[in-house]
Amino acid sequence: MLQLNETLFNHIQEAIWLVDKSDQLIAKTQKAQEIETSYQFKLQSVLEISRGQGCALHSTKDECLNCPLEGNVSPAGFPFVLLTKSGRSEEFWGRVDSTDGQLVLQVQNRPADQKKGSLFEYLNNVRELERKKIAQNLHDGIAQSVYSLMLETRGLKWAVDEEKPQKMKALDRHFSEVLNEIKHLAGDLRPMTIDEFGLIQALEQFIERTTEMTGFDIDLTVSGNKQPLTEPVRIAIYRIIQEAVSNAMKYSGENMIYLTLDFAKHQLTVRIQDEGAGFDMAQQESGFGLVNMQERAYSIGSNLVIHSQPNQGTVIQMQVPLKEG
């Protein structure tokens, strides 16, 4: 068990709660007491969010309402909302660490420069746009293909015997095409390669598919001794790179991007660079796409740094800490 020096604990200038394995409160700092006084704070709800058992707004409701981030938050860092005593919502960032069977919850206000527009509103919009895109792909692509297959299958009973073998071959080919279409859609949602073979192979598949479909070139360089990455780290890096490539295709004006992954002993450096139009950091650094990448990086203990100037390209870089073993 963690030996607690209460005098020292009360001098900590952070909002920290110490709880036992049954989520019973052991101690809290003065800053934590101030949060409980100023906000409608429910310790149990915040701990549930840290375990992925509640959405980002679960701390403001008696029951989870299937809001953004449900089941996808990381105990290493998670956003959530607290209500003031007057009912106004404010965004916070939490972190939970375990030591000797006890849990340490640390809470801090989201930095002011990240509050320009609500991240949760953005995540809601992204989720709806993704659903719309999936629905459109299902309707315009797969649904139409299945309808065509249905008509071809029905038409077999009207075909003369000598035509049936040829029609069966065509039908088999069309079924294969629909199956590939479904696989591509599933791969866009979550690439199976990233679970089966790891980040590098998933990126290679993503690069191949992107170049094939758009003609956009991605120069990938991997250096150092590759190390296994946890699932949250793999997914976060993959999505950040996806977002960066998408931004480069839309705004850089160039047809190429340079992607570097450098494995060192204790960290992985990811660098994404284009030599395109660039942008004014003062006007764009709070854009939701960039905020989304920064939030993903923060959730895995990293810090995303973006450098860009008009007509001088853009560099996105992050150092991801790696644990031995």
C-alpha cells in the first residue's frame, strides 16, 4: 500500500484523489476539494469514464447517454465534462494511475487555447459524418451490387441450359467483387492488418490503397529497431497519420508527403512532412482537425508539434514514449 504523508499530500498543487481497489476514497488534495465545491463532481462517475464504462458526458448524467468516446477512452488520459453549481458545462482532462492496488485520479481544466469550440461537439459531428458516409457507401455501393446480384440470380431460371454455366461464372465473379467491396469498407473503418500484423504493415497497406485510388504519393521511411506497440498507441498513430495525409491532399497543393517512423530505445518519433502551401499557425492551430490529432497524441502520453508557414510546407512531429518489454 502507498504510504501517505498527509501533510505533504495537502501541499500538492494538483487536483488528486487517492482511492482503494473498491473505489473508496482514501485522501484528496486541497485542489480536489475546490473542484468538488465549485462543480457537481461525482468521483465514481469519473472513475467509470476512465475505465471506458461511460461516455465523456457521463459525469453530468445519472446514466450514460451513448455520447462521444463511449468505450474508447484511455485510462492514461481522457476528456470529460463537469457542471458548475449553476449548471454550466466545462471541459476537463483526467488521468488515472495505479500503484500498489490503489488508484490515483488527477484532474485538470482543459487548456484555454483548446476551448475554442467544443471538442465534444466536434466529435459528435465527426461521428454523424462518418455514419452518413457509411450509410451512403452501403446504399450507393453494396446495396446496389446486392440488388444486381439478386436480379442475376433470379434470371438463372429463365436461362437455357447451355447459357447457365457462363452465367454462373459471371455470378461468381460478381459475388467476389461485392465481397472485396465489403472488405474495403471494413478496412476504412478499422484495418484488420493493424491487429494482425502491426502498425507498419497497416501503414504500408494504407499507402498502397491511397496511391492506387488518388495518385497521391507517400514516402515511408522506418528506422531503428522496431518494437511492439500497444493497441491504443497503434490506433492513435494510424489515425493521426490518416488525418495528416488527408489534410495534405486537400490543402498542400503538392502530390507527395514524407512519413518517417524512427524507433529509439525509449521512444518512437513520428514525422509527417510536406513541401506544399503551408498555413498561418496563428489562424489555423485551433482548427478541429489539428485539435483532433493533438487529442489523440495526448491520450497516449505524447505531444504533437506542428510547424508551418505560408508557402513553406508543414511538419507534424510527435514523440511517443515506449515502455521496455
